[in-house]
Amino acid sequence: MKRNEDFVNNQEYKAYATDKTPNKKAVFLTCMDTRLSELATKAFGLKNGDIKQLKNAGAVVSHPYGSTMRSILVAVYALGVDEVFIMGHHDCGFGALKPQPVMEEMKKRGISDDTFNTLEHSGIDVSDWLKGFDSVEESVKETVNNVKNHPLLAKSIPVHGLIMDPETGKAELVINGYQATEN
């Protein structure tokens, strides 16, 4: 909090002044991996205010009406975005995620077996929900497909798929949204 107070008092925020509409008219969905915090934008020469940036585990849109898809739609229809980029990365922790150790850690921190049983009897498979992916390329393609074919996304919005090297920032274009019609 002291650092924040100094930031405000020294008017350091002025270096980041922008408005809510992205200059580059794009939204990037990337993984929440800490290696991508700045690398994902710097590798493309982007600065504060250029894009809308969304992050989640694995850069995945798994539910058509979840918060990530809602954020993409808000970016398009309320904030002037006209392009979507889905960017996974090599060596992704979510790809290697095994549900059982996570669930065991939940139990160690106080989540009861009763809670897991209630969820299971409610039709929620926590193990499946926590499961990572086997291939980052397939995951990016699936997410691009989920976004591109969403019933509320205009067909005119290109949805691109990329994979980044988290060490060098080199990006590989997996799906060119200008050319892709169906993934």
C-alpha cells in the first residue's frame, strides 16, 4: 500500500494514461502464466491501451456463456474490438495439470468430501473441470473454434490462434483468422 501511495503521489500513473477503447481494436486471450505477464504484449510491440487483454488458465474458452466469452463479446460490442487473438504457449502448466493433486490440496485446505459429493450429485465433475489439455496446439484450435462459432459473435470478426514460446516470445500463427472459415 505504501508503494501505491507513492505511485499516486508521484503521479506515475500519467505514463499509463489511456481510455477504455483499445487503440489496436483487438482483444488478446492469453494464459495467466507469469512468464507472459509482460512478454505477451512486448513481443508484439504493444503498449498500455493498445489491446484488451484477458488471462485465464491455459487461454481456454471452455464454456460458451462463461466470463471469458462474455468478456470477449463485451470487448467486441461495447469497446470497439474487431479482432480476437487466442494465444496459448509452450510448456503450459495448465496443459500438464492433473486434477487429483489439486483436489487433494483443496481437501488439505478444508474443502470437505461432502462438498465434492454435493457437486458430483449436482452433475458437476470437478475432476473433468480441472483437467488440463494434452496438446497446446489442439487447445488453441478448440478455443478458436469455440469463439469463432459462438452464436453471438459476428462472423465478420477474425479469430486468430497463436502459440508463444514463453522463453523467447517467438509466436507461431496456428490459425489465421482472415483465412479460417471453420476450424
